[in-house]
Amino acid sequence: MNVDPIPAGEQYAILKELAGTFILHASVDRVLGLLAKTTGKLDDAAAHFEDALAFCRKADFRPELAWTCCDYADLLIDLSTSSDTTASDNRAKAISLLDESLAISTELGMRPLMERARSRPERLTADH
């Protein structure tokens, strides 16, 4: 995937005002997490994904929760490249999120997400 941090940063600034809401069948916080990740603001990305998880769980938006779990797991996988304790914690959390994403997507018949979530554990083991 080809990503450009400049347009992502512009979109981030616009959407930041809508944090904590749901637009076009997506949590704005999840989209902000993706944009923050693209611009290299990894701590902000993690915070947005945490907010998206809380929002989706509270509202019981299970399809969006499944997508959020998978996207957040991708960030945590990227952050788990070092060998320190945080990396181990990130990997464990990523696996848990992928399990949740796969369970929801399987139950709801979300095939593209099922395939995506299934491919991530292979990436976790291939990287380390």
C-alpha cells in the first residue's frame, strides 16, 4: 500500500474535530488511528485505537469493532519489532485483538476481514 503522510496529516486535522463519533459506518477514532499511524504519530494512533475500541464496545458496533481490532493489531505488530518487554506486551495484545477480530468476523460472515485477521498471526511468527 502506498501511503503519503502529508495528505494523511491534512485529513487527520479535519477529522480530529469529529473524534468520538461514528461516520459512514466507521468510527472516526479508528480512522484517526490509521491516519496517525500513517503520519508516524504512533502514540496518538494507539490512543485513537483504544478510544475506538471503547466506543465500539459501548455502542455494540460489532462489525466496526472487528475492523478496529485488526487495525490496532497491525499497529501493535509494527511496534513489536524490538526485543524489550513492551514489544512482548504489544505482541500479546495484538494476538488477543486478532482473535477477537477473527471471532466477530467469522460470526458475522465478514470474509475479507476474516482472511486479513487470519493472515496476521503468520506475520507475527514470521517476524520473530
